[in-house]
Amino acid sequence: MSEGLHHLVHRRKGFLDRTLGEISHVVDRSFSAELSSANGGFLQQIDARVKMAGAGILIFTAAAAQSHALVIGIWSIAVALALASRLQWRELTTLWTGVLLFSGFIALPAIFLTPGEPWARILGLTITHQGWRTATMLLARVLTTSTLGSVLVSTTPWHQLLRAMRTFRLPVVAVVLIGMTYRYIFLFIQTTLDMLEGRQSRLAGALPAAQRRTMAIATVGVLMSKAFELSSDVHLAMQSRGYRGEVHVLDERPLSAKEWAVLLALALLCGVALWR
Amino acid sequence: MAVDVFELDNVSFAYRGVTALHRVSLTVPAGRRLALLGANGCGKSTLLRILDGLYFADSGTVRYHGAALTEVEFEHDSFSHAFRKRVGLVFQNPDVQLFCPTVFDEIAFGPLQLGWEKDRIRSTVAEALEYFEIADLRDRAPHRLSGGEKKRVALASVLIMNPEVILLDEPTAALDPRSQGQIVHLMKSWEALGKTLVIATHDLHLLAEIADDCIVLDKGRIAGRGTPAEILADETMLRAANLIR
């Protein structure tokens, strides 16, 4: 994001400023994820398919586990992997704060409402052992799975994630559509920023709320129109290079025996941990 | 005498009732470099899309090596494949043309759709990356590139198919002087390869370097034709076509 835009965002707090702030935040986050996926840490060296399958196995284990120790153990592994992959501690704590607040809000009633042995009383409400266990288990699972997901996304370039999806039998056309959607969302974010900056630079003073709403609706209309025009042109560009309604893609190299062995060992370990 | 690659006879085209081209007739000889000159909105891009078989004339005929370019012809896989392999269009806005997740995928897209062998695609893409000096961008997302880099990737994505005809829509527009110089250098190098170029532009200062013949379009009509020297000497016509002040 340009310095001038930062200045605009922080100077006023109108609707347009807030919108600019949110949009630029999305762009910044995506860019920092792209940078961290290329910083040469531990997970950045590993094939995206192995990472995706490994994360899937660990997420499944955390979701199926009945013991706090196992879930916290998996969370510890995720944190260790994040640190070995040079992810920023601040990113993780920001994620955890959001996750704990959101799922804590959902889990809170379970502490009091789940029937079972009384454990403690707060403000005349009884906390049961079972309620406490259920709520903390939910929090631990959410924390662990979101950390695993975040580590995967932050250490893997987007295009490699897309390729990995293809390996796991997601239809090619779906993967191509997701890729194009991601790519053009960024183009439209940039277009929106340009439009809003252009408008902001011509505004003198605050506009009445009704006029601001009218302008916001007009912006959406213009963006819709640009989106239709662009989609038509992109289709023509695809046709021009031989697209005939069916997308063809390059095959991936097969996973090596070592990569299969790692995945198998992880699956076995998780299976044993769940069984015990 | 050179064979005509394209022959257009009284071609007209309108977008929802608004005329974009009116009774345009021209020929594009093989191995020549034809510049389409005109102000914004004069019909240059529309004409290129008609030449690329993306739009079809409302009236008049368009022929490619004698074969009529019609929607019916493009429904046949064999014709469509042969045509797409031999004619490539580089769009004015690279963001339209760069829709894949990485530069490598972008350049490989055309050959994949045309059914090339996978190993041949990998090696040819590697060669194209070197030729266009974009090997370091191989795994980058196209939307993160600069304007000049995007343009080179767009050119590589078309040139990889080694088309005999290259249609270029404003190839040097909105580029810094260095990027502009690189693109002009590339275009000049294709002359030696015997490529037929049709270049839509309003950069008059590049005309002598990039074109052998010129056609001036004004509001969808042909306002003049000749060599770059003849066109640049006709100030009255250039002024009428809004190309000079």
C-alpha cells in the first residue's frame, strides 16, 4: 500500500476511509503471506502435497482426539513447525487471539449448561467437570486446527496449494476457477483502491450520509460493469490461445518414496495415538 | 509476390448498434509488418479481434489464406487448432491475458490447450523464459509484476506457439522507455524470422522502426494507407484522424 494511502486511511474515519483501510489490509496480508512462503524456512522446502496431506492427517487427529494432551501435543508440533519455518510470532498470537475470542464466546455456555459433576460456582452458576472439559477441548481443537491451517497457507505459495488440490482429485476446472478468482480478486481490489483514491482526492469536507451511500452504490455498479467486461475479455484471451471449453494442465511429478514414507509414518503415529 | 495472409472485403462491425468498423477492406501480405494507426476508439482493437477470429464481421468477408473466418469454421476443432497455432494475439491490457497462477503456467497455457507433448511444453517454456529474459519470474504471480514484465510475459505466452502471424494491440502503451525499447527490439527481431505482424498503435515516433506499411483508421473507416514515411508526411490526414494536434 502506498504511503499516501496509509496517510489517508489514518487521517479520517469516514466510510470511504474505513473501506480503503480494510481493502489495503487484505492486500497487505496476502503480500506478507506470499513473502513468508518464500523465506526459506523448514516447511518452505517441503512439497505442497506432502504438507497438505500432513496437515490433513494432523487436523483429523486433533478433531478425533479425546484427550487434551494429544490435542495440545499436536498444537505444540504446529507451533514448532511455524517457528522452524520462520513465521512471525506476532502473526500466530494475532490468530490465536481471534480464535480464542470467537470460539470462547461459543464455548462459554457449555461450561454451565453441560450436565455432570459440579466443579466450581461462579456468580451463582455451576461449572461442571464435563462442561469444563467440553469447552476446553473445543478451544484446544479450534486453536490447533487453525494453527495448522495458518502454517500451511503461510509457508506454501498459492499456486502450489492449487496444484496440491489437483493431486487430491479436486476437478481441474474447479482448481482453475479458484486460481482465476483469486487472481482477479486482487485486480479488482487494486481497481477499487484506485477508484476510491481518485474519489477521495476530489472530496473537500464530509459528505452527507445519504450522498455517501449513493456514491458507494455507484462504485459497486461501476465495479460490476468492469467485472463483466473483464470476464468477457479474459474469455476471448483464453480462446485466442486455443481454449475450447476444456482446460488442460501439466501433470505433477509423482511423490517420491521418501515422501510417501513420511506421510505413512505420520498417519501410523496419529493412528496409534488415537487408538491409545 | 508475397501471399496475402488476411484479406478483408467491406467488413463492418457494430457493438450494440454503435459502429466500430465501416466497410473496411485491406490485405495483409505474408512477412510484412502492418501498423494500424488511429486515435482511441477508432476500431483498431476491434479489427485485431476480427483478424484473430474472436469477433465475426456483421457484413463483408474476412479470409485467412483464402479460407473464410466464420463462426461455423471455428466450430471445427481441426480448423480452430490450426488457426490458433498460426495466429496469436497479444492484448492491450496484460491483465486480461495473464489469468494463470504463475508465469510458468501462463506461458504453458496455449501449448497445453493445443495438445502439445508435456515434455516439449516444459522445455519450450524454459526456452521462452530465457528468450524473454523472464526466467527469474518463473514462479511469480502475474498480478505482482511490473507493467513491462507483464507485457513480456504476455508476449511470451503467445510467441511460445511460434505463430506465423502476430497481432499486437498497443504493445508499447503505458510502458517506461526501457520496457518500450525492449518490446521494440523484440518486434524488430521477428522481422528476420519472417513473421507477419499487425500492430495497433498510436505511437507515431516508433512507426519507422516497427512497420513496413500503415493503415490509418478514423471512426471505424480507413482514412489513409501507405508507408510510414508517406503517412508521417501527411499531416492533414493525421490531424483529421486525431493522431497529432
